[in-house]
Amino acid sequence: MPRVLVGEMMDAPDVPRDQLARSLGYLRFVNARLGGAGALLSHLKRWSRAWPKAGQGFVTMIDVATGSADIPVAARRWALGAGYDLRITGVDIHKATLAEAEAYVGGQPADVRRGISIERGDALRLTERFADGAFDYAHAGLFLHHLQDVEAMTALRIMDRLASRAVVWNDLVRSPLCVLVARAAVIGQPLIVRHDAVASVRAGFTRAEALAMAGRVGLPRVRWRREPLLHRFTLASEKPGAHG
């Protein structure tokens, strides 16, 4: 099944705000219930054994193409509960999406809000505003499938430069079965959700493709993992000696 990019309705600069809100709301549901947030947290939990406890230091992460910033909120909530001070910068280029992110983060408890900042930025030009190693971790969830292969690899290179410890690529597995599952999952949803869900899976990646791209970029110590029973995967790259 070839990789096909047809463009997603939520990416349009003039997408109606109510439709964008519906789409982002559905993505929050998917990330919360179908492995998106949990996939990232499984890596952070493993790495956190080397983190300082809150009050003794903090840990930083950039979330590239953050959407409504639900992943940063989930990660910050988990970290606070585990006794860590994880500070997250969510970056997105879409103005209306940034407004949704600011509203979503603004509705969180004060201790969650304090650890999350939302900024506008182009994922392919982040090294123009952030120094190499500016963050401990870099994460991109459900984003790289929006890009052509060469752009996706550019984004991975940039994430690898920005992260001093590790990178997590969190995305969709592409297969005929995953397309059928996506179609079934969005029955009854608005057009923007139905269209973008299927388009996203058709633009996803196979295990071989993701590993090959990571190899071409030169990511170190790569670990690919598919979430059980779900069409989600993570590709994590950990810098040597990053966690002791």
C-alpha cells in the first residue's frame, strides 16, 4: 500500500474555527484513549529514573506541531503526579490551532499551566530560534505523516539537534487494515474528522519506512514499538549516556 498525501482539511489556513475545534477535540480523544499520550508516557516513565525530583531541578521537552497541546498537558499532569517538574514548549505554525491550544492549556489547573508554554513556529525552521540541545526531549505526535518523506526527515534531524537526551516520533501505522479501522472509527463524525482520519492513515508509515528514515537521518539507538492492537507506533532515539 503506497504512501499517499492528499492534504488534511484541518491544515487549511482558512478552515472554519468550529470545524477545527471539532477535529482537535477528536484528536484529543484519540490521544487519550487510543495510545497517543500513553505511547509517549511509556518512554518518559522509563527515562525518568534519571530525572531530578521537583525542587531539585527540572526537565524540558519541545512538542512539535502541538495541536491543541493535549499531549503536553497529559505529560505535565503525569510528571507532577510522579514528583517531577517537566516543562514543555508546544510549537505550532497554524494560528487558529495555536488559539485552540492556548484555550485548552488555559483551562487547566494552575500547576499544569505553569509548566507549558505555547509558541508559533515552523517545524522545519526551529533551529533558527532554538539552540542545539535547548531541550532534554523532542516529541512529535501525529505530525510527520503530514509531510513528504524529505520534509519528515528534515523534521527528525531538527528534533535530534534540539534534544540533548532523546527524540520520540509518535505516529500512525499505514496498512489496508488500519485504513478500514480508521473508516469504522469515524462513522457519524463530521466531514473534517472523517476525511482527515483516513487521509492520516494513508499518509502513515510502515515499520520498515520509519526505521529506514531514522537510519538515513542518523538517529542513534533507535527503538520502534507498535502499540498493541492499535495503529500507532513510536520510534524513540536515545542519545548515548543520556540517562546514565
